[in-house]
Amino acid sequence: MEILAVDHPLVAHKLTTLRDVETDSPTFRRLADELVTLLAYEATRDVRVSPATVQTPLQAAEGVQLSKPAPLVVPILRAGLGMLDGMTRLIPTAEVGFLGMVRNEDSLEAQTYATRIPDDLDGRQCYVLDPMLATGGTLVAAIKLLFDRGARDVTAVVLLAAPEGLRFVEQSFGDEHPIRIVTAAIDEKLNEVGYIIPGLGDAGDRLYGVV
Ligand code: URA
């Protein structure tokens, strides 16, 4: 498994404002969107392309185009939705699947309540979006589902990761499946109720308000 904590002053600046308890929901949403676009740039470094030739006004030029099948982007509802536009801005031809998952706040286990993912992901590159990689339970369940349907490799784009969650994802998969985690930062630890410390609080609530 490859872990990339993106080291860039703009990423650090936006993340600092996201963490700030004084940041309101509209600002939080805008910053999360901008931050995802910066992370997506790194996350898509291995996106598959094929050679392509175009005609410039002067002559033919060799280049590349995104290979088919198009990558699949999978936001994990609810908080992952706040990352979708930032990702598809960079890959507008990506298809989008949805996974509704909720963490049982007592057991901290992931429960799936909605799945809208193609049955056959044979050879597809998949990008999972979930802002907080905390215990890793949700992400492991999501990645398993994608590999079970034939995905070739999975990149998870997260805003923050806890060391415990990173370890759990790594231990849950062998080497046969390429997995990458791209994050704005790796925080210190989880607290006793599974929140990332120092973190930014409940990402879904901060994006959308408490429901
Ligand atoms: N989910 C969140 O939204 N925040 C955390 O700190 C952990 C899980």
C-alpha cells in the first residue's frame, strides 16, 4: 500500500482553516472542494492514458487521452459527497458510483445502507472519496466491495488520516491489489470514541450541518 501525505503550502493552509472550529459551513464546503482538487491532482498521477494524435493548427502532435473504461469515482455518503465536485473537476469523464455507509458509533463498525456501483468493475481504476480515515472500517468495507467486483486498483482520497486507520487498511489487504491513500495530513491518533485528534471534528456535520 502506498501512502501519500501531500506536502504543499496551499494544502496545509486550506487544511488549517478547515480544522478551525470558527470556520462556518459555507467556507468549510468551499475549502474542502478546493483541497480535494489539489489532492486529486496527486491522486491521479497513475491514471491510465493511451497515446493520441491531434492536429494542431500547424501539424500533427502526439499526446495522450484518458483510457477507457473511464475511472470510477465513489464518494462515500454522506461526507464524501462534499469531495465529489473537486474530484470530477479534474476528471470530468469519470463515472460516479455511490456507497452509503454509516459508522455505528458504539461498535465503530461500518454499515452499508446504499450501493449504486456497477456490478462489473473488471479492470477499472477506482477513486474512493471519504474525508476522514479514522478507524478504517468504512474504507476497508468500500475497498473490499470494489475489489470483489473486479476493480483493478483503488486510490482513496481523504482529507485526514489517523495512523490506526492507515494500519488497519494496510493489514486488511495483501499485496495482490494496488491501494493508494492520498491525504492532506496524517494526524496524531484516534480518541476513545474514534475521532481523529486533533482532526477537524465531524466532517459530515461541518459540511452539511447536524441532522
Ligand atoms: N469521522 C469524522 O467525521 N471525524 C472524525 O474525526 C472521525 C470520523
